[in-house]
Amino acid sequence: MGREIATVGVVGLGTMGAGIAEVLARNGLRVHAVEVDDAALNRGRAHVAHSTRRAIAKGKLTAEDAAALLDRIQYNTVDLADLAAADFVIEAIPERLELKRELFKRLDGICSDETIFATNTSSLSVTEISVATSRPSRVVGLHFFNPAPVMKLVEVVRTVVTDPGVLADVEALAERLGKSPVTIGDKAGFIANALLFGYLNHAASLYEAKYATREDIDAAMRLGCGLPMGPLALIDLIGLDTAYEILDTMYKQSRTGCTPRRRSSSR
Ligand SMILES: NC(=O)c1ccc[n+]([C@@H]2O[C@H](COP(=O)([O-])OP(=O)(O)OC[C@H]3O[C@@H](n4cnc5c(N)ncnc54)[C@H](O)[C@@H]3O)[C@@H](O)[C@H]2O)c1
């Protein structure tokens, strides 16, 4: 085992990053949150505050624990240099390879050689992201699901050069967060999205072909198949841009399966 992970950086506080920061802080880690500007940082802060208020209202968190959680997250920066002391940095910036490679290249020059880097990518190659740094063996995928504070699964993605000690540390971190880690190789879509997105894309095709209304498509899967939400509602929860990028990457990597629907709203 390597050193214990105590201080973490979260880069990007959108839908996923805010949830990931919340989960980390809830489980006792000190979090440095980084965004592109103060407005985005404030949106991320509001997202975490809203989510913790909901957890209190549902009886899942005491007011005291919520206050301690919020205290552990520092939002006072848009500067990556503040991540110099982090043991572990996870990014949840938009699903674009060049953005993620550029980010890790910069972090590589700021953080200690020991720092572990994780990407929350849904479908991009962790290998291609890792080689933008001088430490590919210390870069993994750590794929949370939406909403991150609630969903139990995390996919831990190893590349062919991932250090086994790093993998063990990241799996231990996931368990500390109360998650159930599944460790897998680096293949577009990993397990869950590789299976899920063909289905979501097919739902969008049925709607596009005017075969059924959006309400009926969602009702069929909720009431007929027992799923908690229908596919079109789920695409909206994921976000159309993110869903498009995931399908596009999976298609480019495999040239099989599903062609992404164009970026028109399903709603
Ligand atoms: N949305 C989902 O359901 C979901 C689920 C699992 C994984 N993911 C993955 O998580 C990642 C983020 O997705 P999201 O839905 O949270 O996106 P989002 O658009 O909600 O959030 C991205 C955030 O990153 C910030 N950002 C952009 N560039 C940055 C930079 N250089 N430095 C710091 N911050 C930066 C943006 O301001 C924005 O707040 C993507 O890789 C996506 O594939 C998304």
C-alpha cells in the first residue's frame, strides 16, 4: 500500500465534480476545489450546499455532519497551484480529450511525483490521457455515476501500465467513500456505459422516428421493465452534450454499435 490519501483536489465542479467533492468531504477528506472562474466556483458551491440540505431534510445527514462536510471543502481558488500538496487529484471537466490531456500536463508540473491522478471520464481513453503526464503509471480512471453522492458503483479503470499499488490505493479510497468499486481495463464506455448507451440511443431513435411519445417511451421502461426512470429522462439527467460525447467516442473506438443521434433536444 502507498501513503494514505488525506488531501484531494477536484477539478471541475459541474454536475459530477460537485457531487464527487461532496462524497469526498463527507468521508473525512480535505478537498481543494478548482474551477475556471469565480462564477463557476460559486455554482459548484451552491450545488454542494443544496445537495447537503436535501440530505439533511431526508434524514441522511445530521446538521452537524453537514457543517463539518462543508468546512472540509475549500473553494477559494481558480488556481491549479493550490493542488500542489494533494495526494490525489480527480478531474470532472468536460468530456474532451484535449482538455483533459492539457489539464493533467499542467498538474504534472505542479503536484508531487507521488500524487495519483484520476479522471472521471465516461468514455475517453485513460491511456491517452495518462501519457500526457510524466507518470502514466500513477493515472487511473475513477468513474462515478450521477448523482455521485447516491450511486454505489464506481468503475476503477486501469491501463496496461497502472502501478498495482496505485490501483490498490484507489480501490481502498473508493471503499472508504462507501462505494462498490469494479476494476476493469481501458475500453470506451467501460462496463456500464458500453451497455447503457446503446439502449439510450435506441430510445432517441424511436422518438426521432415518431414511433412513440417521450412520455410513452419513458413509461414503457419504468412501468414495464421496472427501471427507476425512463431513457429520455435519463439522457436529460446525464446532459445531452455529455451523452453525445460518450456515444461519439464509443463509435469512433469501435466503429460498431450505435451512431450518436445529432445534438437536438429530446425534450
Ligand atoms: N453527467 C453525467 O451523468 C456523468 C456521469 C459520469 C461521468 N461523467 C463525466 O464527468 C465529466 C464531467 O461531466 P459533467 O456532466 O459534470 O460536466 P459539466 O459540464 O456539468 O461540468 C464541467 C465543469 O468543468 C468546468 N471546467 C471546464 N474546464 C475546466 C478547467 N480547465 N479547469 C477547471 N474546471 C473546468 C466547467 O466550468 C464545468 O463547471 C465528463 O468527463 C463526463 O463524461 C458525467
